[in-house]
Amino acid sequence: MTINKKTVLMFLLAFALGSVGITAHAKDTAKGSFHSPNEAIMHLEKAKVEIMHNDFVPPSEHLKAARAESEKITGDPKIINKATATIIQAQIKVKQGDKQGATEEMNKALKLYESIRPK
């Protein structure tokens, strides 16, 4: 009888600890379900600064990072796809040496990301 009580107690303890772990994991997952465009916005701003300094290597790196971040962003898919497309156009214009065009494309992407940024 003592073995049965110990076994039941161990199962109850294991179940209680397991359910707490599952609840904690669910809360962490719920928090991480929204990916903000803040990182992409930061990289776009840095790229704009680098373009103003006439240095085309770092802007392309920041645009590449912004494009990678845009794939992680959650929100309205139409806006996110349009912003990603404008980042791609900015990358093309940087490669062509069109500073003005690249800056305009980055400004478009920034406005789109600002529209989906959480308040």
C-alpha cells in the first residue's frame, strides 16, 4: 500500500510540474507571435544615412538586413509584401548608383512599416 501511495504522489507531482512548464511555454509563444517592424525600420534609417555619405557598400548591407527582417514581420501581408518589394527596388537602385531613387524607395518602405507598427 505504501508503494502505491508513493507512486500516485510521484505521478501527481510530475503532472503538476509538467503542466506548469506547458503553461509557461504557451505564454512565451504567445508573446513571440508578433514580430515588429522595428528592426527593419532601424536598418532602413541606417541605410539612408549611409547613402547621404556617398558610401554604397554599407547601405546595401543594411538593405539586405532590412529585407531579411521583413520576412519575419507579422501583420497585414499586403503591406508587408509591398514594403519588401520597395526594399528590393531600393537595393536595385543602390546597385545602379541612383541615390535619389533608392532614398525614395526607402521612404516608401518606412511609411508602410510605420503603418503596421504597434502603437
